[in-house]
Amino acid sequence: MILKMLTHISRVLVGLLFIYSGFVKLVDPIGSQYKFEEYFGADVLNLEFLIPYALPFSILLIVTELVLGIMLLVGYKAKFTVWSLFGINLIFLFLTWYSYTYNKVTDCGCFGDALKLTPKETFYKNVVFMFFIVILILGVKYIKPLISNKFASLTTITSVVLSLVVTYYVLQHLPIIDFRAYSIGTDIAKGMEYPENSDELPPIHDFMIETDEGDKLEEMLAKEKAMLIIMSNLDKTEKEGITEVSKVAKKASEQGYEVYILTASYIEDLATIQKEYGLPYTFGFCDETALKTVIRANPGIVTVKNGIIAGKWNWTDTNDVEL
């Protein structure tokens, strides 16, 4: 009886955790892609040949995590589900142990940007949940389908389809829920303030508009209307996207917006780039990680009014930009 009760408790806790963990990453799969790229990097796991596959890996992990959580709750294929959860958590356990021990990838992104944990906290979280998963293995015979097998299978299939639909939508546009420090309505200057009596970095850091004339960030924040065109890495920027955002930038400039082009790339022939795409605006350098955090698009559009983020759009949504 005790094992049966512990199995039911573990079923709910583990199921809900995996659903939550999968969901907060599902709304922003590119964030998980960046984490995989970090782990695959030369200074971490040294698996650089896998970096081009970081996005497919992230999508596979996210959908698997979310669907397994749902399968556990509805009781679909209990043995397969429980052992799959064990395998995934074992991988998480290794990665977080590695991060904790060697101080690599200090934010594993286990809960996306919704919940930040230190490597130590994340590692011990996985140790605790491995305990609950072992209970599920021991009590797998008590995991029965919720309502019926048909309901459990239909729920599982539906969750897979919906997860893929959401993933596709987010990749074509922007995250459905923005958990990052640059969400719409954010006062950038306040976000850059250091917390009192704390050594922690402020939510917004490493953000700048560095030009030959110095940092233009304060100038931008003081503008009544400003538009940021984010091109985090020009080598990977969609060329069609540059053409589209240039049209929006021109329209914004005509309506009184000060337009800034932010990139982490050093451009040797800036005049040629500006002329080719019709971008006679202020070009500024900014840290690539910061730009990827600002918006999950390359290029992307951000409007700022009196220092407050007013709108964000992927280049694919230029027709929806509100000025």
C-alpha cells in the first residue's frame, strides 16, 4: 500500500514537472537551441560537429519531455514512459553534474527563461526527481490508464501534434510567451539597475549601441520613438529579411522614429551594406548573446518609446509592425 501511494504521488509530481519544463521551452525552442550550442562547444563537451543540429535536438527534447509528462499522467504505455523518463533524467543528471563540477554552462536552461536555477540547484533537483522516478519504476504496475486506453492514446497523439504546431508557429514568428528580460512593457533603464545589496547582475546587462562616437544607448532611451533593427550575426542573417526590415525602417524614419541597427558583427565595408539594403541609419555594435536575448529573430524589429519596449516582431511579420 505504501509503494502504491508513493507511486501515485511520484506520478503526479514527475508528470507535472516534465510538462512544465517542456512547456516553458516549447514556447521558445530557440533558447534551448542556444543551450545545446553551448554544451556542444569546444570548451564544454567538445562536440562542435553537432552544433548545426542544435535546433532539431532542442525540438526533439522539448516535445519528448512534454509528451512523456502527459503520458505519465494519463497512464499511456507505463513501462515505456517510466524508463524513458529515467533515461532522460539520467542525461540531465550528467549534464548538470558536469556544469556544477566544472562550472560550465552556468544556466542549463532546464526551465527555459521562466525559472533560473544555479548548476548546484539544478543538479540536486535532478537527484531528487531521480528518486521519484525510481519509485515509479518499482511501482510501475500501479500506473493504470486514466479513464481508458483509448483516451490515453488519443491524448498522447494530440499532445504530439499540438507541440509540433506550436513549435512551427514560434519558429516562424516569436515566442508565444516572453520570459526574458526584454519583454514588451519593460523599462530598459530600470532593467539595467543593479539589485541592492547583491552581487548579481541586473536582468539587462551587456546591452549597448557602441559606435565610433561612443555608446548611443542613453541617447536611444531618451528618444520618444526609436526602432531597433536587430541583426545579431550578419553571416546568419536572412537576406530576404534585411530587405523586409529596411522597408519598415524607412517607413518608421518617415514617421519620426530614430532607427538603430544593432549587430555583433564587425562590418568591413559598412557603406556598401548600408547602400545595398537602404539602411542609412546608426549602426551599433552589441554583444551577440545580448542581442539573441532581446529577440529570437535575425533580423528582428523592436520599437522603444521613451525607454520602454513597445513592440517586437520577427522579420516575417513586417506587415504587422505597429508604429
